Amino acid sequence: MKLLIIILLLIVLAVLGSALLQLVRGPSGSPKLVRALTWRIGLSIAIFILLLLAGHFGWITPHGL
């Protein structure tokens, strides 16, 4: 489960980097930029929901610091 979350976070970073490149290279309202940011938001929401479900079903457990 932890590996899946780490992979998804790395994908989010890659998509965010792609959006940054599109912002630097082209106009700020380009379809590629909007698509990349939409993917980032969707993946971030999916990670949040996955963490909530994993905590609810006991796949991951919180620990004290």
C-alpha cells in the first residue's frame, strides 16, 4: 500500500512538472496545461480517498511520534 501511494505521489509530481513546462513554453490557457492540471487535481483527490479508505479498512495504521 505504501509503495502504491509513493508511486502515485511521484506521478503527481511528474504531471505538475509537465504543467510547469507547458506554462513556460506556451500561453497560460493552453489545452495541454489545463489537461495536466486537471490530471494533477484528480490524482491528488484519488490519493486522499485512497488514504481515507486504507485507514478505515486497516490497511495502514497511524503511529505515535
